[in-house]
Amino acid sequence: MSKNNVIDMIVEIPKGSSNKYEVDGITGRIKLDRVLYGANFYPGEYGMVENTLDWDGDPLDVISLCTYPTLPGVQVSVRILGSIKMIDAGEIDTKLFGVFNDDPRFAEYTTLESVPQHLKDEIENFFLQYKALQKKSVVINGWGSLEEAIEELHECTERFETYKDRLAIDGGREAILAEWKAQGLGQA
């Protein structure tokens, strides 16, 4: 991470999309995971930080404000402002939150407090609703500070280093998740 809290994010889902794309951890290809069940669309660019591992078995998620959508697979520089403390179907699923660092329209957004409350409310509402028709529970336990976001990034990077060899084999992710669940790790 740079001195200005800038990280590289790989875009999986462009702003405005209702398609849930993911980068396949084995092939590196972008695949359609699902189409959202409701009339929802992503309120920002959504992607992941490479070489990280969150408690859901996927790379650490990032949602970033932007002016114009990009494309799945594009690498963008995101200035991290904080995090969204989320529980998805009983699993800890924190998301980093930021803005496109190279978009001059967000130059003044330097802290979570810089972001208009309505934009944060839209993002919370999206995550609270996007799985409702699947009958899956999502809980948001507020927004985390920049320091908490950086700590989350470090933990997910360390976790990836610990498990990266096992993740590279077919079935490795599922075995790791089963171990964590048995140990109560990553559970809300």
C-alpha cells in the first residue's frame, strides 16, 4: 500500500451491473457467478485485492466510488477510506471502501467523513437487499475506520500467504473453509 492508502483493485463488477462476476482463483478467468435476483445494481466498482484471503474463502472485497464504470478485469488504483463491517450468511465478509484515486471528482474524499451520508446509505442499502430474494441474511455492523481497513488488508494478506499453496489445488478452498468452520474461525 502506498503512503496515501492507495491499493490496486481488480474490478470484477462494474458500477451499475446486476451481473455478479468473480475472478476464478484457479484459472484466473472472469466468470459469471450469478445474476442478482432482484432489481439491484452495484452502486460502485466492486472487485478484489489480489493475493489476499478473507474468511469467506475469497480475496478481500473492495467497493469503490467512481464516475464511470470500467470493465471486469481492469486494474484500478483505489484510495481506501475505510471499510464496511459485513456479515454474509453468518460469515465475516468485511469490504474495503474507497474512491478511484485517479478520478479528480473524488480528490476531496480523504476520509469516510468526506463521503456524503446518502452515498454511504445507498451502499448499505444495496448490501442489505442484494440477497433478499435468495433468502440469505446480510448484516452490516457499521463502517470501519481507515486504520481498521488497513488492519483487515494486512490480516487478509497474511492469511493468503499461509494458505496460498492449498488454494492452488482443486478443492483446496472448500477444505480450508470446512476447517475454519469446524474451528469457529470467520464466523459471526
